[in-house]
Amino acid sequence: MYSNEIKRKALILKARSYLGVRFCHQGRSRVEGFDCVGLICHVLKDVGVNIKSHQNYVRRPKRGALLQAALEAGFVQKPYVSHEKIFDLQQGDILLFHFGKRIEHAAFYTDIGILHADEKSGKIIEHRLDDRWEKRIFAVLSFDEIR
């Protein structure tokens, strides 16, 4: 197994250790809870990836703000063409989702589907990447230390 695969599996195992932790907008701890960005930043730090965590953002960010913040934090955008179903998704990739014209949500891609802090269910969950979620993918991100 390649070092990259080992790092990605460790990342997902760490993320799964947070399943069931409550959702909290701008949350950054297991006790407080997490939002989608907080979960991703926290898990990456847990596995030794140095990342800048943005806070003090609104629930509905301005158009492109979430992608811009991710790129400024050191994420790298991977090629992805949703309308042609061209994928190069790997466990540990971060998916950004749009709802309407805004990118409003982020999740880890896993061997099962996606793992994310879900406001609707009020906790961190993992489920299949079904058509409803797949059609909302706006961007696929990775981090140099796990590429």
C-alpha cells in the first residue's frame, strides 16, 4: 500500500471517530460540536496536517467564499467535471457542495460515500453519495500533505 493511501485511510478513520458528535455552527471541538468546515479542519489537524481554520463566517457564505477560503488555507482543487461524470475521487478528498448559486457545504469523500457535519440531522453522519448529493458537487479539493 502506498503512503498516500495509508494517510487517506488514517484520515477517514479519524473522521469516523467523530460520528454522532453534535452539529454546531462554527464549532471546533468534540464537546462544543462541529460544523462542516470545523470538522474538516479538526480532523486534518488530528492527523498532522497544518491548516488554517477560518471562523466568524455566516451560514450562507457569499458566492465563491468557501472555495476561496479553502484555496487560501492551502487546499488544491482537483479536476472534476460533474456533467460528464468524470471522477478522480479518492478517500479523504473534500467535496464542496452548492445549493442554488452558493457553495455552502463541505464533506469528506469516503469509501462509503460522504462524511460530514449535517445541520439537518444535528450531528456528524456518513452515508452514500447518492444522485441528490452528487449533482450538487461544485469542487473536489485535496491537501498537499495527503495527495
